[in-house]
Amino acid sequence: MAEDRIVSLHGKWQVSQVGGKVSLQGNVPGLVHHDLIEQGIVGDPFSRMNEADQQWVGDATWEYSRTFVLNSRQAARGAIILNCDSLDTLAEVFVNDHKVAATDNMFVRWRWSIKDFAREGENNIRIVFKPVNPVMKERGEAYHLDLKRRCFTPWGPAHRNLVRKSPCHGDWDWGPCFLTQGIPQDIYIECRDGGRLLYVNNLQEHNAGRVSVTLRAFIDMPRAAKVRLTFDLGGQVGSIEADLEAGETRLDHTLTVENPRLWWPNGYGPQSLYALRVELESEGENDVVDQEIGLRRIELVTEDDEAGQSFYFRVNGLAVFAKGANWIPTDSFETRVTDESLAWELESAAAAHHNMIRIWGGGLYESERFYRMCDRMGIMVWQECIFACGYYPVNPEFLDSVRLEVRHQVRRIAAHASLALWCGNNEIEQLFDRGRPDFDTLLVEYDQLFIQTIMPIVNAEAPQVTYWPSSASNGVREFGNPQDESRGDVHFWEVWHGGKPASRYLEVKPRFSSEFGFQSFSSPDLMDRYTLPEDRNVCSRVLDFHQRNARGSGQIFTHIPGHFKSPVGYENTVYISQALQALSLKVACEHWYRIKPHNMGNLIWQLNDIWPVTSWASLEYDGGWKILHYYEKRFYAPLLVSTVEHDGRLEVWGTSEVNGKLTGTLRVRVLDFDGRELFADERDASLSAMQSKVLASFDRTALCPAGHEEQRRFVAIDLDCGEYTSRNEHFFSVFKYLDLKKPCIRWDLKVSGDEVTMAIQSDTLAPFVWIRTGGIPGRWSDNGMHLRPAEEQTVVFYPRRETTPGELKPSIVMHDLYSAAQG
Ligand code: BMA
């Protein structure tokens, strides 16, 4: 019986503050801070400015203890191993008061033999967590180079790079500082005589009509023994026998899948997955691993071309435009993330046509369920090693620890169909400060860590996945300008951090845009839960506290006058900030999509939030969709119609990521704001597979004479290619100068089948109509859209929990551009 071999240590542990007053029954897996919140010992850490008063939690020493029982059979087994998937972070582990080990890396899976200390009957285990701050500081001061980095709070640790803990636990320019401690993942004791399957990976060779899958099992044997290993890949069965030595061994076995059903990213085909079961039998025991395997080839193609060097992902031979966003930890306390909330956020990405997510190097290697969801949803993963925005030490103990970490994480994640890239770090090459007198040494050490230590491990453990040294970068040991538009990936921040107008995006032609973004305020529906009425002004002390970027909310206000009239009141200010964010990213994303295949990726900074905050995210902390996320759904669609004005002409572009020819109709109409048609053009349109091109070009003056007319008319564009359609609007003037009238917006909720829909219509042009649903969580099929005059639109509501129209109706709040500027 397998369960006889595993003694789970999940459940209640005694958690006590060493030398302090707090003592409670805590949960494992869990974090001290999470328990303190749940038991009401501290208030909500995200509420108002509570973070400032809760730093004592991370600065204290905490002891976790409990007992466990081994029966006589378990105690007699050859191997008794304590397995901890993650200890956060500086832990000393004792079993029956014998010190088992001390740890300093939360990303390592620890496995220690406790055979010498454990006994039949009752045992005790104690894990003492020391605060990281003093150790970081001590190590930083002892190091021969100054590795201090900037912080965003007075309590953020400047020496965070010296201890292997999530960098953003110590604050970020979108996140609070909570130096968490505890046992956030699985912990158990294994009692066995036979072997254990530590990881199962696969290598694939794709040939016409078949894929050879080499299954690679990593086995831990307590002693030398004969083993039998059986593989069942979707009904294809194979097995091998071997005599293994004690310790870790790798066994490979190849199976062939004929007529494979391939795995495709979201939007390019099905996410076919094959069930894989691997069973290890030895010494009369067995161990089983179940996985879902996707058969696919994902390559990063960096080849010299006339513009420099390409940077794109080729999946099963097809060059795919990467569309998506950057992922940060989705709660300061990882144990609070539920399956439901994670699924909601990733489904939100998939629903907005994302096919790639970049797990940013300042956060966490994500959980198994995260990658499984990405496999199922077709979201390719750009995975970073967890190093960001700072220089790291390279003393032997640190490098040894990093080797353990990276080997474990690469083996753990390697089997996933969604895994597209391993990247060394976030923005360290970009940080290179060549003016520093010790820069040569820093560069040598950078190379030692990311090129000489990490790269060979990734290459050996995930030989079919490319290693890219840093984001942004020009490539391995190509220490040029990471913002080089001719090669590599680029983080284009001139609009937000550089204060340039959004039109600046149009002048830039990167090969792959892995970061760019613009902030907005989070909606009142979220922030009302974390603030008091007196805080509800975007410049209040509390809302400034929920803004961590040095540019601050002022940057939003700098850009508003370029596009919008000044909003009236708190809620309208939030609304306008979200419209501004959507507009800004629309310019970038449409342009960089249009210029494919020169540019082959748009990854917006950022998808999600770690707490309720003003940030670049398109999803709010509670998963609510900002206007930007609805825009992503439109401009990331497989078919996009968009416009460019230049040299007195208006070009209408069609951009397709559909792997087949499209034919249909392009309708271009100029309307006044009451819906009168002033110009109409209808023509056949066609796009070959994956093509982006000009579908029509008009003399601008034929559509709109210069002068006041620019404020009175707009272009309504509809591209209809049957299964694929796209609509867009073009304006001749900035929104603030449009002669808008007060719209009369009529809407009605209907139930059709099990869906709640809203029919919505405005008598006059109403740009950026935003439908909020107050406290009712969910999303619409579209929102923030421009209501064309007298044209009914129907949007579907997707509730996050069961909701009736009767409940929904009174919670609806509607915003429109005209009314936002009225007193
Ligand atoms: C980047 C990221 C983060 C940061 C973001 C916004 O470049 O890598 O470090 O949060 O910009 O400033």
C-alpha cells in the first residue's frame, strides 16, 4: 500500500514566535502570516496602510512543531526520508531534537534521511525559521562587491539578492514587502525499501506521421536493487528492468506514437494531451507518477536576416506570433492562491487570446497546477530563473545552492507541453552600469552565474528547450544594448518610465516585445474593500501607499490631457485612467502585430496583481478585468483590422494569425455622431495564411475634410471573414476634442439559455462605455467598447459565481466618456 510509505505532515502544527507572545495552531502547507490573518491576530495586511505595522512578522523567529507516528513497519524500512518541497527560507530542521539540516533557499526541494533519528511510535519535528533581513545584510556587507539594490519601501531589504528567496517578497514597484516564513508546499516522510520516482521528463523526436518519445525517469534508490519500470503513454505500453545502485539514477525508454495528435498553442489548434503513467516496482513496492504529455516541438528561432536577427517561436513548424503578458506572483502569500482563482486568471488570459505567459524572474517558479493549466489552455510558458534587477554573489556556497535549485526546478517543470523557453533572469543585462569602477568584476561574476553555472544545467536537463540568458538581451554573451531593435527581446519603457507619448510606440520596431506597459488605477469595486470612504481619492495618502512606482500616479495625470478632458470625481478618474491605459497599449500592440514577421511577440507588462494596487496589470488583484483586458481580447484576436494614418492617407490593415487563407468583406464607413453615413466603401478582402497587409488605403480628405469636421465624424470599420471578424474605429481627433453629446444609453438584461446577456445601445457615439458590476464578480464578452450611434450590441456576462439578472441589475454602474468630464 503506497500510503503506508508516505506519512503526510500536512495539517495543524504548533506555530510559536520564539521569544515572543504569539503561539497558535497553524496550517501546513502554510505561512505564518497567512495564519495570523486567518486567526485575526493581525488585520488584513492589504487594507489601507497595514503593511507598515506588520513588518514584525517577517522580522521574528518562528518555530513550527508537531508530532508524527511511525508504525513498526514504517520504522523498520531501509529509508526514512523527510521531503520538503519548499521551506521559506532560513530554516533549521530538528527531528526528535537532532538537527537534520539548515536551509537557505526556498526554491530547493529538500530531501534528508532521518533514518538515524526517527523511531517507532511518536516522534517530533521542529522547524525554526530565522528572519532573513539580518542574514541578507550580514552577507551583503561581507561580500567583496556592493550588491545593494534600490527598494520601494523604507522596510524593503536592500540586500535581498544575497538569500535565495523570492525577490518580490521584499517589495517591488507594484508590491508590498512581506518577508514570509513557513512551509508553503508539500511536506511528508517517506518510509521505503524500494525506489522513488523523483521526476519524469520526455524528449521528443518528430518525424512524418510519428513521434518518438523518450521517457526519462529519475529514480532514487535507498539501496541497490532490481527494478521494473513500466510506461503507459495513452495505451502504448513498454517496460524495462534494470539493476540499480543505491542513490540517484536516470533510466530512459523510448516509445513511438504513430499518427500523433499534436499539441498547439491557444488559437492554433487543439491542446491534445496524452495520459502518461509511469510505475516503478522494486523490493515489492511501487511508486507511480501520472502526467499529461503534449506532443509538440517549440523552438526559439534566432537566425540572421536582413533586419538583424530573428526572434520568434516556431511551434510544430509554424512561426507563431506570441501574444500575452507577464506574470507575477498573484498574492503576497502563495498559500492563499486557490485553484479557482488561478484558473480564473489563466482562463482570463486564454479568453483574451493569450498564447504565451512570461513567468517573470522576480517572483516564483510556479506550482505544478499552474503549468498543468497552461498545458490545457495552450498558454506557452516563458520561464525565468528567479533572479531579477540586481547583481548576485558567486561565492561557492551560493553557486552550490543555485545548482541544486536550478537542477530541481528545470527537472520539475521540463515535462510540460507549455514550456517554451528558459530564461536566466529579468533585466540584469539591462541594469549593467558600465560606469561603475568594479563593473569588469561584476560582468565576470554575471557570466559565472548565468552562463557558466545555470546555462549548462538547463542545457543538460532540458535539452530541447532554448536558454536565453536574460530578458531583455541580445543573446548569450552578446552584451550589446538590450534595447537593440534589430535582435533579441526588448523591454520598451519609454512611454511609461520615459514619459513619452503613446505615439512613440509607432516609431519603434523591435523583434520581440517582452515588456511594455502603462498603469491605471484599480476599480472602486476592488479598492472599496481595502479603503475607508475618506481614502477614496486617487491622490490620498492611502491610495499613494497603494502605488509603488517612483513615477507614481502623476505619470497617469501627465498623459490624461493628451487624450481626455479632466475627469470629475474619484470613480471617473479611475475610469479615465483605465481608458488611457487601454488606449496606450492598443497603439503599441496593434502596431507591433501589424509589422509581423519583423516583430513576433507582444507580452504586456503585466497580467496580474499581487495585492490591490495602482499598476500596469490588466487584471485586478481579485481577477476583475480592467478595460485593457477587454482591449487585449480585441487586439490579440487571430484576425485584427486596424488603421494607420500617414502622409495624408488612412490605411486599413488586416493582420491574421490564422493558418489558412481568409476571404471576406471589408466595410469602411464614415459616420457622424448621430449615425448619419457620410461615406461608405465595401470591398472584397483576402489575407493569405498568417499575413499582415494593407487592405485599403484612402485619401484622408476624402473621408474627412480638415477643420471642425474632425471633431464630428469617425470611421467605423468592419472586417468580416466568416468565422473570423474584427471591428475597429478610427478617430481624426483626440477624444477630448470630439463634439460628444450626452448619450442616452439604453440597456436591458436577458436570460437566454443559461446565459445572462445585455443588449446595449446609445443614441449618439459613446466611446469607452464601461459596465461595472459592483460586488458581483465576473466578466463580460466585451466592455469598454465604443458604442456606435444607434447600433445595438449584445454582450454576455460570465459570472464567477452563480448570479441571477435580478442580482446583477441593481449592481450595474455605467461610465461613458462624455459624462466622466461633467460635474
Ligand atoms: C520592469 C519589470 C519589473 C517592473 C516593471 C515596471 O522592467 O521587469 O521589474 O516592475 O518594469 O517598472
